[in-house]
Amino acid sequence: MKIVVDALGIARPGGARTATLNTLTALGRLDARNRYLVVVEECQPELDEFPNFRQAVVPIRRRMLMRLWAQARLPRLLRQEGADLVHFARALGVFSAPCPSVITIFDVTILALPHFYPPWDVWYWRHVQPRLLRTVDKIIAISYNTRQDLMDRLGVPGEKVTVVYLAPEPRFFPRRDPAALAAIRSKYGLPANFLLYVGLTARKKNLPAALYALHRLRTEAGLSCHLVLTGQPFRTSDDRAALRTLAARLDLEGCIHFTGYLPADDLPLLYSAADLLVYPSLHEGFGLVPLEAMACGTPVVTANCSAIPEATGDAALLVDDPADADALAEAIRQLLVEPGLAEELQARGLAQAARFSWERTAQETLTVYQEVVEG
């Protein structure tokens, strides 16, 4: 097969980049028979090692212009390449594809929490995306929760959706070298003990609840907790300034640490150095960050909502209402003070993370390709 993958937008950091790039590299390791052309806005060196992969670089950085280019030019490219299949790997596609098509949908948070997003984006998902989804042959959802959301919110028939889980990368494993852990703490100016959040600073991540919980832990439980917030601001709903203001109001300025976006090699070390991961997100398409933490042997406190329990299983402390700072603080307190609880969750987490692999993701994705082309 000649497979074209529309991966425009892959250069932007975030979960969608991680999922797309890891799926493609896993396909490269698994599938030497089919030929792939990956359309990107910036060359991805990880894909150069596969002789059956080529990259077509469209040097457009603005999101809207990317999608206009795709609508106008991608169908012509598909015809020129003689594509047997096009995979829209980042949730947005085109209406006039001249070959069978597959689209990956990560989540429908924009419809679940529309007040966090620009009105134009919400309008698109309410009025244009449903029409687009009717034109594709198959939809890949990254969780059963996302599949159900597609059915409930966009009227997609369930039989049109195949669930393909994501996985933590092999670089996520427990790091136990005291010198390496001390070095990562020193690099970012962190104390010996800290709670960790990993991800974009976006409003849907519900980070004010983590700050309120930290305040309660310090003032009511008497715990000398610090909170480390990693990641870049989200382009449409960054709340970093609001978080700094809230930290000042709660007298937490010396206890909140913003690291910015982390180099790939630093993140497993930071997971391993943390006392626990706190992840109070209001809506997720899967829950890859908690799974990465588990793979590093880090206990997790997270939200019992959307797709997160599919990723965590019984290996995390789940808070039913992630906006309830008291409940969040109590779950964190339990992990920090109850004998044996952290060790129990570490063992469960390692076992849970081992159930997922990018090889399986690639194999199930390739099966979808074959079903669409042969069907």
C-alpha cells in the first residue's frame, strides 16, 4: 500500500505530537512492506531512519493556513502519489480525498468544555467536524470514552470507530541513581520532596485545584509540600498568569516551581524524583501522562473522569470531583503519610503501564489500514 499521513501540526509540543510521532515510529519499526509519505510542517528526524518513509514538508506554521493548504492541495497530492489510503493523524481532514481515509480523534474536550476554547474552534467542531467525520471510512479513537463521546456528541455510529490505545515510551522507567536524581533537582532548583504536574498549562487541566490542595496540605495538614509545574502554555487557554496570581494570594510563591518545557531526557528523571504525580484534569482523551508516571514508578493522584480510568486502572488514587480541592488534598495526604500505600501504588502502576506498548498501537493501526483498503 501507498499510505499518506497528514501530520500537519506535529511540530507543536503536546500530547497529540507525542501520540502521532510515536505511532509513526512504531509503524516504521513494524512495517517495512508498505510505503509512507508523511506530510509535516517541519522535518521529523525520527522518521528518516525508515527507508520506506518519506516526508513532504509544507513550511507553514500558522494553524489556519495549514488547514487551508490541506483542503486546497492535499487531494491533488494524494492523486499524484497514487495513494491507496490517507490517514488524517491529527483530528482534522479534508472533504475531497480521492482515496479511502482514516482519521484519529484524540478527544472531544472542545465540546465537553466549550467555554475553555475560542468560539471559532467550537463552531468548527459543532458544525464542520461532524460533516467531515461522515466522509471518512474509519475513525481511530484513543479510548472507549472518546468513542462514546463521538457517538453521543457528534452522532458517529459506533461501528465506524476503532479504539487504539496509546502507550508510554520505552524511555519511561524507574530511575534510581541518587546522583542523577540529585542532579535533576539541582538543574531546576527543586527541593528534595515535591509533587509534580506534567502537561500544558491549559485551563482544562484544572491546576488551580492543585494550588488550593497544596495550600490545605501546608496550612491544615502541616506538610511542607512543593509543587512543580512543567510544560508550555496552551495557545488558546493558558492560565499561567492566573496561577502566579493565585499562588501569591495563597502565600505559595516559594512553593510553586515552573520549569517550562522539558528536554526529553529530563522528564523520566523528574518523574522518578517526584513524591507523586498530581493530575486533576477535567477531561482527557486517554491519560498518557499518568501512565508515563506509573512507568517510572511514581504514584499518581488523578481525576476519576473521562478516559483517565482506562489508562490508570486500579493503580492510582482517583478523585471523583477533581475541582474539589479538599478531596484532592486528602488523596495526596494519604499517599504521603499512610504506610505502604505509595509502595503499593508503585507496584500496581508498573504492572498497569506494562499492559500498553507502541508496538501494539502500531499493529492495531495497521490492521485498520488493511481493513479500510481491503474492505
